[in-house]
Amino acid sequence: MILRKRTLTRFILEKIGEAGLVYFDAFFPRQYSYARISREFFGVDAYPETNPRTVSSLLVRLRREGLVARRKREGKDVWILTKRGAGRLKRDVVAPVPASDGISRLVIFDIPERERRKRDAIRAELIACNFTRLQKSVWMGSNPLPEDFIALVDDLRLNGKVHIFSIQGKGTLQEI
């Protein structure tokens, strides 16, 4: 499998793999000084728009896929990388976003304000896929969207709120 660079999935798997045991509750919330050292050490703030709900949703999916496991230690959740997860990290090739295929794509979404974090997660993934914002909820790019993006839309239960269009003929749109 070829992954695009800096997916949140790969980031989480790498950090769990590097640390062995990861207490994710130490990463959040930001306002506590005791979490700052862990956040800096693991580079959590380096990934745009990282928030507890996105990480939680991602960890549930990774556990369902058998890539990570959750254990209790001293009354706290501890996440470990499974053998299958370690194998995926070794097997996967980190590659840049898929090359442009000459087909322009529009991603349009209408996510209510009460689901702001989901909207922010979608925007962060579009940025990682080299899409450009035309308006707040309208993004354009010429790269195919990876399966991870579609999985994120499914995990966040945003089907029907996120629409992807391919533009094969030129009209009034200008090249960006």
C-alpha cells in the first residue's frame, strides 16, 4: 500500500511505534502544562488541526483493523502497536500525494457549525492532499483523493455532507 505523506493515520502509528506505550490523555487538553512536554516530544502540534475527537475516531478504526490495541495501566488507557501494525509500517511505502492525473476535482462540503471539529478534520486532510481552498467549504485539486480520505468521511459519518466532483472539461474555471 502506498500512503500519502503525513497522513494522521501514519502519524499515530509511527508515534505509538516509537513510544511503545502511549498515554494519549497526556496530549490533551492543551491548556494543562503537564501535557506540553509530551505534546512537544511526540510532535502532536506539528500535525494541523489535531483534536481529541479526530484522534479518538482514528484510534477506534485502527483498533478495529487490528493495528493497535488498548490496554489499561494504572487506571489509564494505554495504546500499543500490534505486530500487524508494526508490519504495516514496515510494508507501507511513504509516498507523496498521488501525482496529478490532469483531472480537476472539487470537494464541496456543508458541515454544520455544531460539527466544527469534523469540518476542521476534512480541511486538514484536503490540505495534506494538496488541495487549494476556493471558498471555506469549496476546495480544488488535481490529485486523486486517497482511500484514507474516504475512510475519514465514513468514520466521521459525513456521507451526504461531503461531495466530490471531477471536472474533465474546461469552462469558466481558471487554472490555479
